[in-house]
Amino acid sequence: MKTIAVCGIFVALVLALFSAACAPGPNVAEKTADAEGRISGFWKGLWHGLISPVTFIISLFTKNVRFYEVHNNGGWYNFGFVLGAGLFLGGGILGRKKKR
């Protein structure tokens, strides 16, 4: 019984460390302008979220297209991106359940 508890604690610790290692780092380009002097906001984030499946596939094959705009204004861009991706991918918590 004691070995099961020790193994459980060990597995939980390994999973916690693995999860922490997968966390993204800071975005040093946030709230800084790009080469044209623009910073992406909510509407750009919404658009990028809507087209995210297409840009993801394109970004796998080219270095000129990025999946996520790093020159953004922070929380509002992130909110727009998640909202746009959720709208495209089925609505998330706002989606309807299918009728049987």
C-alpha cells in the first residue's frame, strides 16, 4: 500500500514537471511595433483566429507565414485569437449541441 502511494506521488511529480516544461515563455515582441510600425489588436486577433487552421498548414511548409502574430497588444489580441479560433472550430462553449 505504501509503495502505491509513493509511486502515485512520483508520477504526479513527473507529470507536474512535464507540464511546467511545456509552458510557453514570455513574448518579448509584445507591445512593440513590427517593421511597418503596426501592433495587432483585437480585430487582427479575431481574423488570425478565424484563419488559424489554414495558416497552421501553410506555416508547416514556408518560413514566411506565421501561425500567431508576435507583435500584438497582449490580452485583447489573445482574446480575439481564441474567440476567432473557437468560432471556426465549432464554437467551444458557445456552440450548439446537435439534435438527435
